[in-house]
Amino acid sequence: MTDSIQNTIDYLQETRDRMMEDYKELLRFPSISADPAHAADVHACAAWIVGQLEALGFDKCEAIATEGYPVVYGEWLKAGADKPTVLVYAHYDVQPVDPLPLWRSEPFEGLIRDGKMFARGASDNKAGVWGNLKLFEALLRTNGELPVNVKIMFEGEEESGSPSIEAFVKANKERLKADVLLNCDGDFAPDDPRLYYGGRGMVTAEVRVSGPKADIHSGLYGGLVQNPLHVAGRIIGSFHDDEGSIQVPGYYDMVREASEVEKSRIEAGFQADAMKEGAGVNQFWGDSIAPAAERATVYPTCDIIGMWGGYQGAGSKTIIPAEAGFKITMRLAPDQDPPAIAKALKDYVESFTTDTVEVECNVGEMAWYFELVTEGPWLEAVQSAIEATVGKRAQLVRTGGSIPILGVFNRLIGLPITAFAYGEGEGIHSPNEYLKLDSFYTSLEAAVRLYHNLAAVEV
Amino acid sequence: MTDSIQNTIDYLQETRDRMMEDYKELLRFPSISADPAHAADVHACAAWIVGQLEALGFDKCEAIATEGYPVVYGEWLKAGADKPTVLVYAHYDVQPVDPLPLWRSEPFEGLIRDGKMFARGASDNKAGVWGNLKLFEALLRTNGELPVNVKIMFEGEEESGSPSIEAFVKANKERLKADVLLNCDGDFAPDDPRLYYGGRGMVTAEVRVSGPKADIHSGLYGGLVQNPLHVAGRIIGSFHDDEGSIQVPGYYDMVREASEVEKSRIEAGFQADAMKEGAGVNQFWGDSIAPAAERATVYPTCDIIGMWGGYQGAGSKTIIPAEAGFKITMRLAPDQDPPAIAKALKDYVESFTTDTVEVECNVGEMAWYFELVTEGPWLEAVQSAIEATVGKRAQLVRTGGSIPILGVFNRLIGLPITAFAYGEGEGIHSPNEYLKLDSFYTSLEAAVRLYHNLAAVEV
């Protein structure tokens, strides 16, 4: 076994340069899922990956149609029924490239410089797609087989909110059946390895507050007609009490309190000073509610991300504006049910309607919180592979952010999930995105060990 | 005397057509005070009017320089010390013409059609300038003299907020000395004559609420960092209680309660149904504070005229925004002191500053409430002239709006003020502004009687 691992690692070392040259082919597809002008590019990218899987000898390779962009599927199930089946997730779509003038190289022409590959998607998340393809190639070329059964699921809509993924997963439960899901969307930093094992859910909403039929004169009507901006302010100002506690009735009812183990883990993964510096604040807010580390991860939030109404130009304009609006993002804690929270939010906000000012709350996106395994053989397979490769185990970290696809798997498939990402990048969602080649090679080395570890897990 | 009046009226009738053709000369100046590109036009317009006054035989005619545009001055003081001196106010600057495509004729080429003169400023307020010039011409041509002493003061900055007028009035108190001020900025409707005898003061302010150093991720920082939009909402929502009463400490302290006579007058001039229709609301707001007519005129207000912050586009963006802002307009009641109110507002708003969110309130414009005479010989001179001309007296009406120049005269000069306007128009501050020629002629006829009435007031 050790020889077999070393052979595969040697293969990866020997093919490094070609691997990176070939990566440019994948990077060349402008697979921007948010921009309809690139629809054909997204489809072409999916088809190209299908071809790669076929060339590797995967079965049932297909760009499976969804309501939106296809999911690339392929399976290699020849390891035998006594071996685990691993469902591998990554996404092949990328963020838009604006603002283009800030790019120092062509976003879709991969450029290697200073040990980095510059391109849109080089890190997020074509590195996940490419890492898997190269890993399986190396395993198959050196051993003639994979240590486990593998099912590939590469999504094409992650950067536009995964609108079709829930329906896809529901319709393909049998096909997606596996013993473990490996999430390859993320970062692998050899110096400071981290595994995100949980995140918050989300509900977004947009509120419209309507008053007079048009902007009316503030001199003639001031004191007579209720101003919708005042009502908008009242709603916005009412969401929190002085301590920062959210006032939407029932908001905390479903929140699951973290266990003591979980609390210590959260505390250990929290970097208070770095967070303060990142935000440019000297202190946090809401300290009476819970420790900062928990508020940032396992407590729910309610933030107004934008608001508007009336005259925003220079000087002043003598009006009572006809309407105002604002956008809400709530991050949900474990066990909070997005549809129930959305209903509570809508009921609360619309209760501010008065005789002459109407308040309408439209719910937008919803996502479930997610939780990956925090112990057990699947995680151990990942941790020992990382340790054998970089000399330390990954820190388990909770994020306050949301990964909708993982919430969907948690809820609809219910299989254990762990994370393993390929390479480390910067400039994700920004100009001059890049992937560090060294960390990418290191993650491939760890992946070889990981797959052999997975093969040893009893199922 | 009656013969003398009739002679003058006859002269005005006989010269009607020429009067309107000549009016086009004045209308031709694009004296847009708000647009620096028209600075030369504003100055040229002032110089042209000075020439007209000189041609009439007025003395000390001058375009008096101010920090901004000149005030056109001229005096005719040959009526004798036993006759009143009347200070006449109007303004020769006009509003901008945007949106130009909506004009059906050239804004600065007067066009007579259907008994109306179409042009920017035809009504607001070159009709005030032109009415006075033609009145004095008629009086001087037919009688060789004016019935009273006259001082002319035509402003060139009214449409851009009269920024220089307070300093001008302070510096020219002696020159502006008179027994009565006649405000000729307004409307004269022969069917429904109205005299605005009072209006509210004003304080405007802009508030900036700053939090994190940049927009930060709502997933990572939500629950940790106070959101400046929440604080902005709190301030906006706090200005009024449920009844609509303003919560800024001390806000009502200086408010003078209206007398019973005043209350009846306000009630009589208030058109509740028309106001509801104008705003498109079924009911007013704040009924427990005072009757609607009083709230719209002699009670102060506090309105947010605009607000903004964060992301206003489609969909959502995962941010806690770095800052928010909003604009306030307060309309002030009689006896409320704008600087004192501005200070109370600033103190109140800035008291919402927290450890991590800074609130800054910058005061903008300030204007004093104004009050014209509501009884006595000056008003009677106006009323009996109107009655003799159109068969009824004008209704005395208070406006909830502000006329800064009148507040300046009230406070700095302290002379009695009454109003008399020339003609009736529509489209003021809008495309296709026009002056109704019939109402303009009628107002000139009333003005002849007015000046003879004024001559009879004992001083």
C-alpha cells in the first residue's frame, strides 16, 4: 500500500508541468453562470468535463440537464461492494470578471507566474474539478483502479445561488446514493489547514413601504401625511434591542444551543483580533447575548444590507417621498427552519402597516444551515491524510456564512459530509484570482492518502 | 381721484398688446440662478431692468452687487414725506428648464396662445417684475407721478435659495427703510383671490452614519459588528411617537400657540378633501396632536426626505454596509428659532453614536417662519383694491411652506408686510410655464387702485 501511494505521488510530481499546461484548457471556458450571455460557454465546459471523465474510464458520464445548467455526473463503481462509495462535489461555473480593467492578465487565459496560476476560477472552484480529475488519473494510471467507489457531481450554478440544485437532488436521490459526500469547494492551506464543518442558513427579503401616491410637497403636507421613510426607519430600528437581540417574535425558538464540545471548538477556531481588524472596529456588538465566537457562527443574525427612499442627491428637495425600501439578510442557526423564519419575518414586518402606509415583505432566497461530520472515521480519513502530508491536522472551523448545497444534502440525502479542497487561492470573486501551485500539489498528495484512508473505512 | 384711476386703467387697456410684446424682451433672458452657466444671463437681465427703471425716471437705479447675483434697486421718492414709502419685492431669476424635451415652445421665446404667455418665468416671477414696471409706467404717463414713494428691490437668487439675501438686507437696512413691504412673488386669481399671510421656517440637515471601515461580509461578521443601517433606522424611527408627535427634546418649547382668531382663519382656508386627494391618502396622520389645518401650518414637522445605504440593486449582496445616510427637513412653527432647533436636532441625532457606529449631523439651510399683516390699513388697502376690481376680498391663507426672504425681512427690518401678486400662472418650476393674460390685466387694474389706497394710509 505504501508503495502504491508513493507511486501515485511520484506520478503526480512527474506530470506537474503538463498538468498545469492542461489546466489552461479547463480555465479557458468562460463558464459564468450569472451571465446569460455565457450560457453556451457553461454548457461547453460541462461537455468538456464529461469527455475528461469518459477518457478516464468513468461510467455513465453525462451532463445531466436541470432547470438551469447541467450537473456533470460520472461514476466509477468497480472497487467492490465492500468498499465505500464517495460522492464528490465541486462546481465548474465561475464568478463574473468585472471590473475587467483591474485584471493584469486575460481572465480566461491561464497565466503561470511566481508559482501561481492566474485566471478566473483558477481557485474557485475549477481547482476542485481539476484536482479530482488529476487525482483519479494518477490513481488509475499507477494502480489501474481507484481505492473506493466514486460518484462525481460537478455543479454549474454555484456562483448564481444554486437555484436548480434542490430539485436536482430530489429527482436523483438514488443516483446520488453514497456513504459519504466529499465537498471539494474551498481552500487547502498547507501551513494552516482548516476544515469548515458547519455554517449558517439564510433567508433574504426585500421590503417595500408605500405612502402617498407620489412624492408630495413637504411644506404643504408635512405634519398631515405619514412619511413612508419614517415607517421604514421604525421597522429597521426595531429589529434589535439595545443589546443586539433580535425582536422578531419567535426568532430564537428553534435555535439549537451548541454543546460544550462545540462551544470549545468554536472558541478555538475564532480569531477575535483578526476579525476586529477586518471590520475596522475596536469592539464587537452584542456581547451580552453570547460569546463573540458563538454569535459569529451558531447564533442567527438579521442585517439590513441596503436601504433607499426619496432624494439622495446633493442639497435638499422639499418632498415627502412616495416610498422607501430595504433588503434584509438573516443568517440562520442550526435547527432554524428557513420557511418558518421567513414567515415570522414577513408577519412581523408587515404588521407595521398603518392606515396610510403599506408595508410589503417579499421573501427572496432561502438556505438551510449545514453541518459536516466533526468526528468519526470519515473525518479521521481526511485528518490523517492531511497530517501525513503537512505534519499537522486541520483545525475544525465553523463559518458564519452559508453554503446552500450542503444544507440541501444535509436535509434531503442525510449522508455524512466531510470537506477536502484542492489548493489555496486568493482574489476569489475579485480581479486577478489565482491558485498557488505548491499548495495545489500538496493537496493532491494528501488526496492520494485520503482515498486510501477512505478505502479502509468499514461500510 | 376716480378719474385719475380710470385714466391709468384706460392706458393699461390701450397698451395691452404692446405690453405683452415688450414682455418677451424680459422673458428672453435665461436668468437661471441655479445654473452657473447662465451667470452672464442673470447679470444681463439685472442690467436690463435697471435700464427700464431709469427710463421710467426712477432714481439711484443700480444692480447692487451681493455675494451672489445683484439686487436691482431703484427709488421714486417724490411723493412727499407725508406719503408712505412702499418697498416692492419681486425676483427676476427663474427656475431651470429641464426636462427641455417636454416644452412645446422655446422656454425663453415668449409665445402667446389661447390668452396665455408661455415662457420660463412668465409667471414665476418675471410677472412680478413686469407688472410693477408697467404699473409705474401707466401711473407716471397718466398722472406724471406715483401716489406713494416707491423703492424697488428685485432679487436674482430666489430660485436658488436666496443665499446672499440676509447679508444684503443687513448691509442695506437704511436703503431699504420703508413703511410697508409689498411682496409681489405669488399668484393673483381673480375668481378665488388668496393672500398668503404666513408660512413656516425651515431647518435642513444631512446625517451620515458610519460603521465598519468598508462593506464587510454579512456571514462572517453578522452578529458581531453593529450595522450602521440599523442605527440609521433607529434614529429615523425615533423622531415621532405613535401619534406623530416629534421626540427631539425641547422641539415644541418655543412653538407659539395660534390665537383663536388665527385658528378660525386657518380652518377656513384649509381644504381637507383637496389635500387628501393631492396626497392620495384616505386619512391624515397625527390627529391627536391638533386639527389637521393647524398641523399643516402652525405646527412644526420633521420629515426624512431621502435615505440611503448599502446595496440597492437587484437581488442581494452579502454585506454589512460601511455607512448609511439620510436627509431631514424640519418645517418650523411661529417663534421657533432655526439655529436653536438646528442645535437641538444635531445634539439629538448625534446622541445615537455608539462605541462602533459614529453619527454625524450636518445642518444645511435655515429659514425663519414669516408673518404678514392680517389686519390694519396696509392689508385693507390691498383688500379694498381687490374687492373693487373682482367683487370679493381675498381669503387670508397660511401656507405650510417657507419663503426665506420674508422671514429675513420680518426679523431684520421688522416692517409690516403684505402681499400683492401680478397674474396667475401654471407650470411653475415645470415645463410649459404660462401666465394667464386676463388675470395679469386684472391684477394691474387692482394695482392701480391699490397704490391710490396706499397713498391714503396715514404714516
